[in-house]
Amino acid sequence: MLPQHEWNFDVIVIGGGSGGVRAARMAAKRGARVAMVESGAMGGTCVNVGCIPKKLYSYAAGYHDAFAEARGYGWQMPEGIRLDWAQLKAARAKEITRLNGIYEGLMTGAQVERLSGHGRLADAHTVVVSQNGVEVRRLTAAHILIATGGTPALPDVDGKEWAIVSDDVFDLPVLPRRMVVVGGGYIGCEMASIFHGLGVEVTLLYRGEQILRGFDDEVRAFVADEMRKAGVDVRVNTDVARITAEAAGAAGGGRVVHLNDGSMLRADQVLYATGRKPHVAGLGLEALGIAQSKNGAIVVDEHFTTNLPSVHALGDVVGRMELTPVALAEAMAWVDHVLGPVPGQEARVMDYGNIPTAVFTHPQIGTVGLSEAQARERCGKIRVYRSDFKPLRHTLSGSSERSLVKLVVDDASDRVVGLHVVGADAGEIVQGFAVAMKAGATKAVFDQTIGIHPTMAEELVTLRELSRT
């Protein structure tokens, strides 16, 4: 247990997102006196403007193709099927409100004191809580944990006031007829696919050579081709010079995107998805000399402790792997370090190896482990097994969509060090294989595993023909 001093609490957590809530709840269950400070709706980015609403809208977008494909299976679909944007928004909002309540309930159930307001560090052990700029509480604790997440970063482009960011897209007053998405990362690509599926004419602009930097190169090219086939206008090596409004001064007027090659695009909305930054404004870090990286991320050691021993940080605000499950795992490791492990168990240590992830483009990406390029750099000699094919579903659907499966194998150990899937339910498939990867499965083990037929996932255990070394 933490040493008992004159502090009001053992732990104060600033930020009610996934990592902060998990840390607060687990610390309280160990007997610590915990306070949670959050100024907005509980659940953080993931629940309110990230993973959950994105996946709900991805499901909604998927019905567009499903209706078209149903005809290939004999369904007589009525003409004039249309999306009720207002109904979708209302249904999403209702579900998010339900989840906000669940997160509040987690704090109540764990007997965490919940404070609504903005938290600022006054010193190494004190947090000032303010509402509308007015101080309402001053709390002290042995340990302060910052888990305030990230926020979209809008570059200083001329006319940026006519652009929106990912936080804005779920509640647009009307569904745009045309949208320009600037940015080729996973958020930009997901939003381009989703809004295209909802019936919007989408152009995706990326200034680099290929979208989805950081993913396997073959996956990047494959997904770009599939998005183009589906109707998304994907343009690489393209940047924005400025944005203007057709109806000057009218927030609802059309936008004109002026490109660096002198051409123009007209759109109803321009979505900038060019990156996120740590949400550190107003925390008082600079005054206390808490170290930050160039982009503002809080610098922490392997135990998530800053250069001020009583102040800690985890999740997106430290800028390691910005994924909800990673923040949850970091929180558990932090609690074990500060409070000690559960009796009879070893203390958890954060391991960033073989973390699976999914990109909810259409088609989906699921990936775990190393890209082919990373494997060549780290392992030396490798073997690559891959296959792309038309899934069984589309033999009758009329869709030209194809799927890709790929294994990257370390030749010396025979271990599968990279696994990549592009296709329906790729995230669901890769989650299961990630367990095998974490356990150190070899290609021989994959080969000995019986597949489930007919499924796309079985392709990963039936890859026998060597593609390249």
C-alpha cells in the first residue's frame, strides 16, 4: 500500500479516458484512495469521438455495399434506398450517452471520487480543479497520473478555418455530398472509406508516395487499389496550398481546395486528418519543469514516471502506441508498479511487441508483428508467403473486391514475425492469430494447424508456396 502522509488521496487521475479509468478503478480496488478529474464526457476519445462512433459509422457504411451485393444472391432490393443521416446521428449519440454512464458507474462502483472540471498541477502533489476558469477544489495526493489523451492537430494551412477535424465528423448538420479528406494515415483512410460508403463523393489527398505510412508496403498498395476500385478518389503526391469558401463568410457554404499543382477541388466539407497531438494544454507542466518531447508528449520512463517522481503519465499523452488497448495495458502495468502486483501474481510489465491493430477501411486491414521491410532489417533472411484472391462471398455478389493474406517468417528460427490481412473482418481474424504470434508460433505450427473451411482465415494456415525470400 502507498505510504500514508497528509495527502487527501493516494492517487489523483487527470483524464477519464480508457487508460485513466482503468488505472483509477484498479488502484481503488487495491485499496488506494483515488480521485478522478475529467472536464468532459467520460470515456475519452475512444468512446466519444474515436473507436466506438467510428466503428458504428463503419457498420452503417457497410450496408451500402451489402444492399448492392444482395442482388447477386437473389434478393430483390427496392429502389431508392437512402440513408437517414439524422437518425444515424441520434442512434449513435444515444449509444455514446449510455457508454458515458457506464464509465461514470465504474468510478462510483470502485468508490473513486469523481470531480468534474479541468485539472491543473499546482505542484508535485497538488491538483487544482477548475470549472469555467474558476477554482472549485484543490486536491493533494502522493501520486498524480496524467491520462489526458490526444487531440486532432490542424496544420497552419491558409484557410484552415474552413476545414474540420475528426472530432467534428460524427455530428455534421447535414451529410455532405462531396468531401475532401486530407491525410493518408489510418484516420484519414478510415473516414474516406466510411463517408464513401455513406454515399458521399470522397477525394483523399496525401502528400506522400503512398497512403498508410508505417504499414506493410504491400498492404498499403493493395488497400489503395481497393479503395480506388470502390470509388474513392485517392491521390498521392498531392498537397493543399489553401482553402477558400465559395460563399464568403457563410459557414455552410461550399469549400474550394486549391492544390499545389494549381488545380482545384470543390467540396461541401474538408476534413483534415493529418495527425494528432498530446492533449497537454493547461496542465501546468512547463511551470513544474516536467519534460516533454518536441510535439508536447510527456516524457516518461519504463514505469510511466516523469522526471518529477510523484507525477506519472500514460496513454496517448505519452505518444508511444496510440491505441485504446495499449492504454489499458499501460494502466495495469502502472498500478502494479505503484501499488505492487496482485498477491500471488507477478507484476505486469508493458510489452510493445506483437501488438495487433486494425484499420477500418473498406476493406479492413488487420496486422500484427513486423512489416516485410522491418523484418528484412531486423531478421536478415526471411521468407514471405502471400496470396490475394476473390473471397467466396464475392463469387456471387458481383463485387470485384479482393482480399490479401501475408505471412513474414524469420528464416533462421521459422517464427512468424509478421501477419497481415486485408479483407472482411480482418480485425477479428488477426486478434486470434495475435495470440499465436505472442506465443512464438512458427511457420511449421501454422502448417500443422487445420483450417476452418470455407473461411478467409484458413488461408493463413494453408499458405505453402513461397512467394519470395
